[in-house]
Amino acid sequence: MLFIWGRRVRDKKLSEGQFTCPTCRSQQHCTRRRVAIYTTIYFIPVAETQRLREYLVCAKCNSQHDADSYAELETGRPLESVTWTCPECSRVNPNDSFKCRQCGLSLV
């Protein structure tokens, strides 16, 4: 019996919603997408073997934004940014950073 198997990178649409686009600076519709490597049998994706990236695409300006920077809320509500604002210089920083990327103020 002959099996044809392999791997394939796939960009898959996960969901749609709304978020505040940093490029447009307004509430916009967006699409949540995932890029992953899938195992294939006879060229049909069978199982996701490795996630490479999740991102949001703004419907208005087509800019891409890292999905980890937004928290998913209950269905129907907009995605909320997961960031913190530096009390020293007022720069908005990602939640995974404990130091301000502009002035270097440490939260720890």
C-alpha cells in the first residue's frame, strides 16, 4: 500500500470581530488568523503539528497585528488590548514587557 504524506504551511481564518486598530486609530472589523504547519495525507491537512503565528488583520487598512497583544472577550464584544501605560512617559507597552521601551522605567 502506498501512502503519500507530507507537511504544509496553512494560513487559516479563525474568527471575525472588532478591535481598536493602532494604524487606523479607530474601532474596526478584523479577522483573526493562524499560520501553522499541518501534517498531510494525500495532500489533505490532517493534524496541526506546529503553530507558527496568530495575528489580526484590520478590514479597513489590511494591517497585521500580533494576536497575543489582544485579549478575547465574550462573543460579540470587541477585542481588548493587553497593554500597560508607563506612568513616567505615557508610552503604551505590551503586557509581556516589564520595562518601558521608551524611558526604561521598571515595574518590578
